[in-house]
Amino acid sequence: MRGAPVKEGPRINEGIIARDVQLIDEAGENHGTISKRDALAKAQEAGLDLVEIAVNGEIPVTKIMDFGKYKFQAQKKAAEARKKQKTVEVKEIKLRPNIDTNDYNVKMRSIKKFFEEGDKVKVTLRFRGREMAHQDIGMQLLQQVKEETTAIAKVELEPRLEGRQMIMVLAPR
């Protein structure tokens, strides 16, 4: 059937293709295997829809329910799941090798705040000009950051030099 739109979700009423179905009524009572026609008649009698809920075996399992209400509940559940989902962001803190104590403390407060929010932190140490000759100072600074955050964070990427900058990635514990 080329060109026919593919329907999302379970098949309902006349859309069910099996001849025989296992029927569960609106009260949750299992009626066993009956013909699709009889199941549809029972659903119409109750003023509800016949919905295919499991297609795993030869005989699909169907249930008599209000399909509109079922779809609404499923949408609500999906929206709730999306709302509770937290995306982890990578925040970046930029340092220089000759950073002053107060500036360093401000940066450390920011790092700790990012960890409280559940974000990862990428610490970038940029070298300019002759500072490249003193990479050991930069490494000491990153080691200091690592030591101060060991209680609340783990190192995801050890400090390493990439061009003119040293990079380290920390993740919250």
C-alpha cells in the first residue's frame, strides 16, 4: 500500500486487522478469544472503542475503552516525563595562568554553583605570548582547581594542552 499514511499508535475499531481477538472489557475482565465482530458489537454496546493493546502473539489483545481519554492520558504522561527531564549543559570557565586570588575565588564560586545546578564544567586556561614557556604554572593552577572540587566533582577529562590552551572537564558527583 504505497502512498497510504502510516498511522501512529494502536489500531482501533475497524482498523484492527485480525479476525479473532482476545477481549478485555472496560472493567478489566478477560472474555477470552472471540471474533472481532462480536468484540466490536460489545464495544459499541458500551459506547466505547475497541483498542488493540498488544500485538505480540497470533491473537492480538484488545480492550474496550474510551480512546480519546486514553490518548489524552498518554499525552499528559509524556509531557510530564519531558518536564522532569534535565539536560546536562557544559559550562565553561576561562582562566589565565597569572590569575589573582580574589578572581580565582570568584571563578571557584561559579564552578560550585554550576555543580549544584547539575551541569558539567569545562575549565579552560589560556596562555598568551611568553606564558607558553611556563606551562607548569598553568598545570599547577588546574591541579589546584581539581583538588578544591574533589568533594563535589569528578574529573571527566584530565588537564591537557590543546594549542595555546589547557583544558580540563569536571562533572558533578
